[in-house]
Amino acid sequence: MISGRTRLFGLIGHPVSHSLSPAMHNAALREVGIDGVYVCLPVPPERLTEAVRGAHALGFQGLNVTVPHKLNVARLCLRLDHTAELCGAVNTLRRTPEGWEGFNTDAPACLALLEASSLRRGARALLLGAGGAAAAGAFALLSVGAEVVVAARRLGAAEELRRRLHRTFPEGLCHVAAWEEVPRLVAESEAVVNATSIGMNGVGSELSALPFARGQLAVDFVYGGTEFGRTALRAGAGLVTGEQLLVRQGALAFTLFTGKPAPEDLMTSALRSAASGH
């Protein structure tokens, strides 16, 4: 039952109607016995400031942040955690009486999955994209000692990300390449990370014919059975799915929101059930 005591949590982004995060978080809230509800809140870019302030005024206890707000929401936070400050991107907001604290759970989630995949130090990695997810992916790749090449459809955004990364990892190796070079770079890389929105809601097939090979690692920030992921698997590459990233970062966010350990296995099951329509 939703009552006057029910705690409010949500996801802001544009679009968000496709998101499976409510299924995952609401299952976790029930499991740990918290009277709370997690909802999607569609927020166009030009309404971000008033939406974030309004959610605080309405009593929301925590918010997740997705495309396209992860970079811009950082300036609306009272303070940032160390990882969010280094990345320059925020995907989790936690309520304080005065305003929002900003966190980045994408980066540690990606880092943990990269470490589990045994990506070697010095590996050449191609990062696709230059937004908030890309900042987290780059942070994770550089943290494991990979040499990173950033390719984005907007070359200026890729250059800005490289400059920001250099401040955080002055000894790290990070380069920028044109989007047109992506097929060649895929063939030369040990790991390829898709941090674009290509494939979201099944839209976009630009990454459906990449020359993956056996032994490579593909990491997809987009979930839902994308062409990027299917192409990697057909070639025999390893794959870290968007679902794995979603659950891992969601579990970290859940603990920040509630102070309780996240029931990660249950969240995975809830996500699978929602994805299959059951």
C-alpha cells in the first residue's frame, strides 16, 4: 500500500518510459521491508534544473540519473563524491536536508565487471561515446590500466572528455579518434565499450557490423539485447551486458538511498522478469 509515509525514489532522464529500473528497485524495496516506491520521471533537458529542485521540494529521498543528464546534473549538487568529482558525471542523487549529494555508481560498477573479466593492464581499449556513461567507462578503463581511445560522433565532446580524463589520470594513456575510424579501431582493440545510446529501445544499427573477434571483450552500457552485443557474441567475443551494469550500479545506488545491503540476485531476477514481460 502506498500511503503518506511511503518514501519516494525515482529515475530522471529523457526518455525513460523504456526503463526497467522501477521493476528492479521496487522488488528490492519490498525485499528489505522498506515502505517505498520507485518511479520514472521524464525530464527534458531544458527542465532539468526545476525538476531536480522540485523533486527535492516534493520529498524524494533519492534519484537515479540517466541520458542525457549525467553531466549537467553535477552542477546542481551541493557536493559530489570522489568518483563523481573525478568523472565529472553523476548518476545517483541522495537527499540531504539542504539539497542533493551527487554520486557516480556507473564507474565502480563498470570497474568491478572489468576486473572480473580479467582485462589485462596495458590492454588497448576503444571507448564509444563522450557523455556521462563514457566518462564512467573511461574512469573504469584507466583505473585498470588500459590504454584508451575515445571515439564519438562529436569530435569536440571526445576531446573535452580526454582533457577531463587527463586531469584525473595524468599518467594514463588516452587518445581521441574520429568516428569514421571505429571499424578499424575495433579490430585493433582488446576491449570495446559502447557508452553511446545506440541500441536503446532497439533504435540504431550503426554498431551492428563491427569486426569483433574471439578473445576480445565487449562492454555495453545499453541493455535489451542490442546489435552491438549480438555482433560481439556471434564473433566469439566476451560480453558484459547492459543488464549486468544496470544491476551492479543499481545495487550501489540502492545502498546509498537506503543504507541497506542491496539484494542483488533478486534485482537481477526482477530485471529479467520485466524484460521478458512476466
